[in-house]
Amino acid sequence: MAIERVQSEKVSEPPPETWSNCLVADDRVYIAGMTARGADFKPLADMDEYEQARVCLTKIKHLIEAAGGSMADIVRVNIFVTDIRNREEVWRARREFFTGDFPVSTLVEVSALAAPEMNVEIEAEGVLGASAKG
């Protein structure tokens, strides 16, 4: 099994020797935790949980598509928030990106993310072609 690193021109790559945004092994896609950072890796300012979740999910969409899949191929999302009371806003954003059978999901409150302005981080796993098999 070969592991392939997938990139999207719409998602900034991390600095060298830190992590990979997206790896594909066979038909499995693994997408690192996406946050509301701009192209310069600085947090996008003044965004609530809904807006941050939309940015995260948009990046996931770009990466799964670059890997040859679609959002319907996502089978798992792990969501990290700094204030669980705002989970409804994250779920609202999630409903805009998924239809039918939603991926399995974990939502966890954490004490902090990589920068104080960040309130949401979402990682995803997918199976290429899974949506076509149903």
C-alpha cells in the first residue's frame, strides 16, 4: 500500500516537517484538523463558531475533492470546540455540507486550540467511492 500526499491549491500547506493536510492510503482519505486560518496561517479574526466551522468544512471539501472524492465519501468527522455551549452553531454549518447519511461524528470540548482566536477544529476520514457504492 502506497501513501500519497494530496494537496489543494485552495488550502494552504503547513510548514515543512510539521504535518500533512491530507493523505490517501488505498481508498482511505485522512484529513488533518482544519481550522479557520488564512493563507498566511494566521487565524481569521472575529469569526463565531458557525463561521469557523464553515471555513473548516470548506477546506475539508477542497481536500477530499483533490483526492478524487466528494463530501459524501466522508465517513467520520472529529470536531473540537472550546465552548460546548456553541455546538448548535457547528452542527448548523455541518448540515450545509452533508446530506443523507451523515458521517459518524465526535464532538469534544477542549481547553484551547492552536491560537486563542480559534474555537473550532475539524478532522475527517473518508473512503473514496463510498458514496457511489450505496
